[in-house]
Amino acid sequence: MAEKILCCHECDELVRVPQTRKEGRLKCPRCGTTLLRQKKGMVEIMYALSIAASILFLLTNYFPFLSFHVVGNTSHANFMTSIVYLFGEGDWLIGLAVLMTTVVVPMIRIGLMLSLFGPIYHGIIPPYTVFALKVLSHSLPWAMLDVFLVGVFVSMVKLVKMGTIIPGLSLWAFMVMVFVMAAMQVVFDPQPLWEKVDERRSEKGLV
Amino acid sequence: MRAIDLGMASCHTCHEVVRLPKVKGEGSILCPRCGEEVHLRKPNSIQYTWALVIASIILYIPANVLPMMEVETFAGTQADTIISGVLYFLETGSYLIASVIFIASIIVPITKLIILIYLLITVQKKSPLRQKQRKKLYVLTEIIGKWSMVDVYVVAIMIALVHFGGMTEIKAGDGATYFLLVVIVTMIAAMQFDPKLIWDTEIQEKRKTDAGNA
């Protein structure tokens, strides 16, 4: 096996990967950025977490999120109807931002994770691996479920003074989903998948 | 040894190390593994980042002056800007909420802009000082950027929940739109900045030309 060289994506340092290394972190000697994670069981954990996340995603978007009572009046909000309401009010830019960062981007990410780690867990490298990894890499900063959760807490405190708030099933599912998504981001390591793409390329005789 | 000294670069997306064609200036190639464009350095990184930083400073002014949220009740309309919202929470004793909004809407965007301006100036000077700390500052801007969205989400949730016919209506103010744009533009600014520039100092450049002469 040829000696592997990496290039630090933060400081451009060339780093030789010791041939004897098995797993664990490899850090850039100049700037300290983690270059390789290589944790055992990454695929299994990711598969499990992406199944959990997709179930939680469906629950979050199906059930009512919050209900709000003020003397004789009740309003229910779930994710999609709230966003549709924002569009109806003419706040389409805010509506679009909420739709993208809390529904569309997380949905795409969960979907891709599931369709990537499902087949890989069963030993198949799907043909769309490159596409999926690229989309996952570019969409990461635009998934803001954790920020939205803080926004929910702040607005609950604001609303408590005006009336009664009843959290819906969706809110609980959403809170769990935020933690599952955060765990996915900690465990997710695209590098071994890129290496699998390399292996397939060399099998096809492209390199 | 920097990758650039050998005419090599790593793909931004898949981190594959690629040898670039020998052209003067900023040559690029498509990554053989993932097909994304690979550059030695992000092209025009400094100019784009400056432009976006200045744009977000300009947008930040109406975001603070104009109201984020307008509450219409039978008693009249009450408009709140970011600052007046924070002050309201301080007065009513909700210190936690006041600090969350203050940090997310004021500290985070301003810190981010100051860090980016500091990085841009030091990179343009090719300063060799505190490179590791500056790299950490850059990573920090990438992490904290999205947390400014909290206030926009709060406005969105309030609008979606509080609509009781003529009694109480909450509407988004123009400030919310401008603030949303500030968040998006600063996030793109941080993405445009190339952290590898921090390490392109004069000493490195000199070493490179020395090696070329030898």
C-alpha cells in the first residue's frame, strides 16, 4: 500500500499518515485540526441514528407543535401550517428561511444519511455516494434545528405571560431529534466513505 | 511543508489531495474523486469576504433601527426593536431570556464581523503572528454564525401562534428581514474566507522562492 499523504484543510500543511496506525484521531502537527477520526462502528451508529432521526422527523412534522390558549381563544401550530401562515402574511423571506433551515435541509440530510448508511451497512456502496457526500458537506451550516429549539424556549417564556401554552407531541419529538442530529454530526466521518469511493474507482480501473 | 509549495491542494469538499496544473496565478482543476473545483486558495477570497463583511455592516443598521416585531392589540400597536426587546426582558426580570437575545442578536454578529475584519487585515499584511489563535478564531466564526437566527425564529413562532382575529395580532417588522439578511450574508462571508491564507506568511513565501532558486 502506498504511503498516504493528507493536506490539512485549515492550514494547507502536508501530513504523512503513519502506515502503522489503526484508528483514533490524527491531528495536524501545525494547527491542531483533526484530520482523521476513524472511529470504530461509525457505520452502525450512523445507521441507527439516521433511522431514529427519520422517525422523529415524521413525528415532528405530523403532530401539533404548540397550542396556545388565551381566554376563550385557542391556536394550534404545527410546523408546516405555521410556515404556510407566514407565507400568507406576506413574510415570505422569513417563512422561506424557516422552511429551509428547519424542514427542507434537515429532511435532505436525514434522507441522505439513511440512504447512504443503510446500503453501506449491508455491504453495498450505493452509486449516489459521491453526490450524497457532496450535498451533506455543503448543507451542514444551513441545518439549524438546535438554534430553532432555543428560539422555541425563548418564545415560550414570552408567551407564558399572555396565556397558556400546551406543548404538543411534536415538540417532544423535536427535542429528541435535535439531540439525535447533534450526535450524528459528532459521529459522522465522511473520510472512510470517500476511501470506499476510491476503492470502487480503482476496481473499475479508473485510476 | 505547505501543499501549495508543491503545487498541490486539497479538495474543499472531499479533502482529496490533488496536484494542480502549473499555471501562474490561480489555476484550478476538477477533483478526480468528487468533481468539485479545486483551487490552491479560494479565488478572490479576500475581496469577496470584504465585500460581504461591508454589506452585512450596512444591513445591520436597519436591522437594529427598524422594529423586529409589531404587536397589535385593542390598546394599540407596540413595536419592538432588538434593543428595546432586550430592555423589556431586563425590566420584567427575565434575565436569562434577555441575555440569550442579547448574545444571539448583538454579541454574536458583532463578534463575528470583528473577527473577520481582524483576520482580513492580518492576512493582507501576511502577519506571521498568532496563527494558531487566528485559526481558532476562524473556526469560532463558523460555529457561532447560525446562532444569531434565534431572534428570527422567535419572531416566526410568535407570528404563527398569536393570531386571534382582531384581538391580538403579531406581525414581523422590516427589522426582522434585515436581520435575517445579516445572518445569511455573514455566514456566506465566513465561508468565502480561506483559512489557509492565515498561513501564507512572508517567511513561507521566501522559503518557497529560496527553494525555487536552489
